[in-house]
Amino acid sequence: MDVGFIGMGRMGRGMAARLAEQGHSVRAWNRSPEAARGLPGVTAVASAAEAFRGDAVITMLADDAALEAVLVQGGLLDGAGRPGVHLGMSTISVALAERLTAIHGRAGIPYVSAPVFGRPDVAEAGKLNIVAAGPDAAIDGAAPLLDAMGAKTWRYGEEPKRANAVKLAGNFMLIAAIEAMGEACAFTEGHGVTGAEFLDLMTNTIFASPVYKNYGAAIAARRYEPPGFGLRLGAKDVRLALQAGEAAGVPMPFASVLRDGLIEAMSHGDGEKDLSALAEVARRRGGRR
């Protein structure tokens, strides 16, 4: 398929490279042009408009502001480009997903929300879990792309915002797990048991799952760079979950606790580190360095 790819951060580069490896024709654009260069089989283009055409266009941008700036304020939906489908794979707010659905409807461009679970190494391997919601025909048509990038596509109906709600709920659970591990490690360390010793038991028995194993290993080693999932992005996702919860009349008291912990982490200079650096907040609060 002929694919435009907008947003070539660490996740986007891995996804675009995977598409090219699987035989798709990929045109890539990034606001920092050098990020779109140097990938075998991927053609860097000079403007977002050049990428916004073909059988499909994929956006993988950092947040709501970046996506709106490129897509809406940049006038892509009003331009001559008419991709067969737009796969919005960024982690964005439920409210923006609703607005994009309406805007795409007026422009006559099928829109599918398809955020992903997985870190950059998982993207490079084509093993992402993709959460998709939108018109059935549009998802069916994009299946070759989704299959190339992901281990499985989980479908959540025809309202695109449903996929974004699922993604935010999943990230909330992930960040809650990191907070729990951080507090538990600080507790055991206070009684003479290292976090590494404690997490070795937990992640090989009752919490033997990828999230606990991967983030637990980083916490145990206090290895927070390079980031796989940046702490600042995690803070953004918790903020979006709280906003969506308020809009739906759903209290999320623990999300408020996580938000404050993430703000504290950023105030100590950990915003650009991996999300697992949230564990250091509990260590600092317990007087452990």
C-alpha cells in the first residue's frame, strides 16, 4: 500500500520502518526533518501535505497540540490530499478524537483511531497491540498496515473515541503498576530488603507479566535512560484520563495521586527519563536515595 507517515519520533520510526520492511511504500514527514531520514525503504518528504495522501496516512505525534497544529491548523484536511483513510495512532484525548471524527466527516475522509500499546523495540519488531475504532470498512481496508505493525488489532466499534478511552485506561493501569512497585520497593528497602531482591520474587511469581517484568527490571536497576516511554508523556496521559473521567462523570481518585507523583518527579528533573523513574518519588519520600 501507498502510505504517508507523519510523526517520526522513536515509535514512529520503528513503525514506518516495519511498514517498509513488509513491502509498503512509505513517505515520511516530521517537523524536525532529520528524524524522517535514514530509514531503508522510507522516503522523506518536504511537507506534511506530501505525506497526507495515498491509500492511507498514519499520524504518530506526541500530543493533542502537535496533532492539531499539523493536521487542523496546518490545513491538511482542507487541502487537495485525500488519503483513503487516516489512522490516528497517537495517544490523544477523548475530546480531540471526537472533534477529529466530526472534522474528517465533513472533509469526507474516513478516520480510524488506532493507538498502540508497546515500546519502541516492540514497534520495530512489528509486535504492537493496536486498539482500533472507526468505520468497519476503513479498518478492514487498513488491515495490511495494522497487521504489519502489530501482533494483534483489538477492535472496539465504530466510534473512534472508544479506542482512545481504552488507551488512556490502559496507560493509567500501567502507571499505577509502576507507582505500586515504587512504593513497595521503598517499603522493603526500609526493612533491609533491596528492591531488586523483592522484585525478582514478585515478577517471577504473582506479577509475572510484561509490564511488571520490564518496568520492574528498570526500577530494580534504577536504569531510567534512554527512555522507552517518557515520564513527561505518562504525565500527559494521566491528565487526559482525568479530563475524560470528569467529562463522563467518573471519579478517578488514584489518577489524581499519580498525577501529583508525576509532577513531583518532573520537578526533580526526571521528566525526560523513562516512566519507570516514577519509582524514585517513593524512594525520596522515604528518605532513601
